[in-house]
Amino acid sequence: MATITTWFTLGLLGELLGTAVLAYGYTLVPEETRKRYLLLIAIPGIAIVAYALMALGFGAIQSQGHAVYVIRYIDWLLTTPLNVLFLALLAGANRGDTVKLVVLQALTIVFGFAGAITPSPVSYALFAVGAALFGGVIYLLYGNIATAAKSTLSDIEISLYRTLRNFVVVLWLVYPVVWLLGAPGLGLMDVETASLVVVYLDVVTKVGFGIIALLAMMDLGSVSETDEEMTTVAGD
């Protein structure tokens, strides 16, 4: 029977493979986007360390009768703000909205962790605060950040922004469901099952987010090269 360690090991392998692919992709994207692209490599790269530690049995504490993986929350605290930072940079959002977006996402994780280590009913109150903060993240991504994207991006880039935004929002909405059904909440989902679901979500959201962006950025590079060739021919 598979154990939590098995899921963590599979998660580690998934993040390793994803990071390797994205690292290679660095050479394929337009040079002017490479600095921003590094965020996409860092996201699963950080997760590699987290999953390696958890697979080795580190990073868990016992709280309220169940295991809380502190390393996992540290991973999310570092990586999920990078996801939304990438979206803000892609959209060309102003500094104020970018900072608010990143801070709200970080606080979402902080309150989720606080709820996981706090006894009921306070845990539910902390969870509700975290959910409200995530609501703020969604509001910005579909509001001010999306408006910035419309005013600064090409049609292809706007499509990429919307795809990545919808991708992370939909998948991230599953995490609070796992929290509620798992040990910190109602206890309807055992730790092993919750770990399997979370590992799957982590690999998909971190690596999938990067792969989608990589493919789109490669297409953008091809379009730019074609435009340059046409301009050269027209000039001749």
C-alpha cells in the first residue's frame, strides 16, 4: 500500500522533471522575456527542496492530533506569490497593484497555516480570513490586473494571461476544499488521501503553469521573428 512518503517521492520526481524542462525552455524563449521567465523555473525549483525534505521525513509537526507539514506551507508561501507576480509582470500592472496581489496571496497561505495548527472553532475563523484574502487575489486578477493586461498586451499575450489566470484560480480553489475535508477541518479525508490530492495539485499547478507559459512565449518569439523578417523584406 502506498504511503505518504511514496506520494512525496512522486511529487519530488514530478517537480524535478518539470524544472528540467522549464530550465531547458529558458534557451527557447525570447531574450527580452528571460528575466521574467526565471520565475517559472524558480516555482518548481523551490518545490524540489520542499518535497525532498518531506520525502526524507522532515518538516512535519503534530498539532491538534494530526500532522501539519510546515515545509509544505513554506513552499506555498514562497511559490504562490511568484505565480501571481508573474501574472502581474506579464500584464504590465502598476507597482501598487502588484504589491497588493503578492501580499494578499502570501497572507492567504499564512492564515491557512495558522488555521491548520489552531484548535476549532478558531481554526475556522482563521481559514475564513484566508479565504477572504484569496478573494482579494481573485478580485485583483480579474479586475485591475486584467485591465492593465488589456491596455498593454497584444491579443496573444492577453490570451496567455487569461489562460494562466484561470488555470491557477480554478486549481487553487481545490486546496481550501481539501483543507476543509481533511484533518484540519472536518476530518472526512484521511491524511494519505489528502496528501495524494495535494501532491497532484502541486505538480500540475507549478509545472503546468510553467509549461503553458513556455509554449506561449515560444509562439510569441516565433511571431516576433516573422514580423522582423517581413519588415526586412519590405525594407528591401
